[in-house]
Amino acid sequence: NILMRAHEIRNNLKKLLKLYISSSTDSEAVLSSCGDDTIAIRKCILSGYFSNIAKLKNVGNYYTHKGNVLVMPYIHSIYIKFGTLPEWIVYHDIVHTKNTLIRDITRINPLWLIEVANHYYQVNKSV
């Protein structure tokens, strides 16, 4: 079961963090949750997958930010089933079938790209 595996991973991460905090020389280190604020988690995901970015363009199609390749969210994506498509996404996996599918997508703010991966993305400062 996927939810049981997610719970197991969460518990393992929690144990590792407690171990890290207990061995830390920083006396102010505290284990806390972000609660309903998902921005920190999404930025963390983006920092690891900064090159896997797609932007929603005309007619509801996503194109990779680097290379401008047409990609489609996997049919079981929650965005496909229940919501409006976000303009910018980060994805974990590409599956090449008849179409190029992206899986495990998360909505992002494009301004975060400069914040978490300024070595990869640069602001165009042309005047």
C-alpha cells in the first residue's frame, strides 16, 4: 500500500532528524513541521529536480523549459483528474511511450528557479 509506505518513510526520516538534532552542536536545532505551508517542501523538491521543469503553453500543453519538448502529465495525475493545470510544474519522471509522459508533478512558482538553482537558470537582464 502506497500510503503505508509513505508513512514508513516519514517515520524513518523523523528518526533520522531526531538523531541528527541530538548529535548536533547547534543548541537551537528544533524538529518541526511546515504544517499546511507546502512552499518549503516544494522548494526542496525543486532544488533536487531543478532541470525537470515544464511550462503550460497554448491549448493546455506542457513543454519542457529547457529544450521545449512537448510532454503530457501522466493520466493519473491529481491535476488531470481534479484540478486546473498549474502554469509551471516540476516533475520527477519521464516515461516514453507513444507520447512523452511526466509523472509525479508538483506546482511551482517560476521565481523559485532563480532562488534554488541560480547556477542553472539566469535572469535575462537585457535592456
